[in-house]
Amino acid sequence: MTESSSVSITRRGLLRAFAATTLVAAPSFSNAAGFLRGAGDIRRIRMYSGRTGERIDTIYWIEGEYIKDAVKEINKFMRDWRTDGVKQIDLRTIDIMAASHNMLDVDEPYMLLSGYRSPQTNAMLRSRSRGVAKNSLHMKGQAADLRLASRSVNQVARAATACRAGGVGRYSGSNFVHMDCGPVRNWGR
């Protein structure tokens, strides 16, 4: 067997290397509808959790393909922190979150309040609040509750609503926005 000293670089390999070394290349999109139809070469998500102290800043989609390891990292990040349960987060929800964040034109990461919720966690929260759905999309990995310190609930909700891709709930009293990939609908103030 002989070793080759030549290096072969593919376009995909170059893009992955570029994405790993710089995040400045993430494009801004004028509207989420184009973004969700596949416009652009790179999709990125940035979040932190006040509950666990963890942060995530990852490019999870390049040239029409989801990056399996990045999606796995997002799933773990968005786990039920009370039970440590992990569920596959619906890629449509991640896309809605990323598109909304892009439209808000901020560098600040989302604060994730709730991603996946185990049935036990959902039942406990439901016993404490009328605002928790019995069959919450959080239990299916299809919803997230998010906050941005630099943007109002209304600003974040308007961006998510512009995606026309799922449910958007405004929880002004608790200062967060619910985004999901279920039926298109809006609620709250």
C-alpha cells in the first residue's frame, strides 16, 4: 500500500471547513418563506439555556443537507432538563427558529426556556398552569419556547409568524414566544 501526499478537496468539504472556522458567512434572508423553501447555502442556530448553563452555536444545514452531528447536538441541547430525556427535534421547528432569528437581525442567541418535554414534565407543568396543553407539541419534539433580551415578544412573534409554517404563541407576561411546526395559528398577547 502506498501513501498519497496529494490532498483532494471537494466543494462540500471546503464548505464544511469554512463553516467550522467562521460563522460570518451565514446569509441574511429577506423573508422566512424563501428560507424555508431551501434558499441559501447555510442554516445556523444559536441558543443558550439558563437552566443548564449550556450554549450552542452551530451550522446544521449546508447546501440542502442537514448535518447529522449538528442535529444530534441540537436534540441534546433541547432535551428535557428535568428528566434529561432527549427526543428528535422536528427539523421544521429548528428551521422556523433559525429563520425567525435571521429576520430579527441579531447576534444574540435565543434563550431556550423549553424544547422537548417528557410526558411527566408536561403533566407537572400542566398541574401548575392553565397555559400548558395536555397534548403539547413539546412532547413530540415539535415546539420551543424562546426569548431574546434585545427584542420584544411582539417582534419575535412577528418574525415567527412571517414564516407561515406553524403555531406562534405570545406570552408577554412571561416574556417568551412559543414556536412550533404544527398547524399555522397564532394566540396570546
